[in-house]
Amino acid sequence: MAMMLDESEASDAELIGRAKGGDRRAFGKLLERHYDFVYRAAYRWCGKKADAEDIAQEVCVRLGRAIREYHGSGAFTTWLYTMTLNAARDVMRKTVRETIKIEAYGAYELITGEAPAEPEDPTEALWAAVRMLPDKQRDAVLLVYGEGLSHAAAAEAIGISETTVSWHIHEAKKRLKTLMRSAGEV
């Protein structure tokens, strides 16, 4: 008789296999194990706690629907990071649409009463500048410097070549230097 491993001892591959078969406890353990990773990536992408929570929640829902599609050809965290980036982009597009509507009706100033405060922490100022970069540059910086991935792993997550990731990082550094100088941070 085969002995079942406790979920805390099971590898991601075992949990994924069991979750694909409909094991809710295995799926729950997989979510528990990787939720902080998803939230952290979402927060670095958007910079707002509430949006990061929404993105992480959306990733959990999407993962429930997509777990059967994971074939294990790459690292699970890379696949999960790609899912997180896609969810973050979807939330950002929705946020932009809603902001445009609010501003069109002149309600923005009435609701907020003042302009958003500038971050005081230099690290937060840098991440705020990163969020202003073009999509591919921002994604490359977030993956390499925010998550500590290699250029090769970042390339796999974004779906571009390793050389292109290096180029995006190079261009992002030049742009960040300019942004930080204009903000008086450098």
C-alpha cells in the first residue's frame, strides 16, 4: 500500500499532479506555498497594496482554472510569474479605464482632495520610477532585480530572448537614471 506524503513534505510537482486530478487540499497547499511570491511580484509591479491584493486574488482564481494546462516544461514559478504579470497588466488596463472615466466627470479632485503624496523612501521612489518604464523594460527590471531571476529565467517568463532582456535592462537603467535625476533623487 502506497503511503501518501503530507502536503508540507510534497514537492511542487507532486502537488501539481494531485491538483490536476482534483485534489483541493493539494491545490490549497500549492497556493499557500506560492501566494507570497505572487503578492510580492504584483506589489512590485503596481506599487499599491490594494491592487497587489486584487492581482494576487485574480492569479489564484486563474490558477484554479489553468492548473490542468501546466505541462511542466519550465519552472512552475516562471509559469506562475507569467500568469501574475498578465493579471497585473489586466488590472492596470482596468484601472486606467476607470481613472479616465473618473477624470472625465471631474470627480477625481473631489474624491482625493489633493495630489498623491510623493514617496519619501528612496527605494520606493526607485520602484515608482520603475513602474513608469515601458512594459518590457519594467518587466525585465522587476524580474531580474525585484525577483532575483537570471536573464535567462526572465526571458522565459516574458517570452523573449535572453539578449533582449539584457538590452531592456540596459535601456531601463539609462531611463531610470534620467527619471531619478529629474526627480532630484540622484
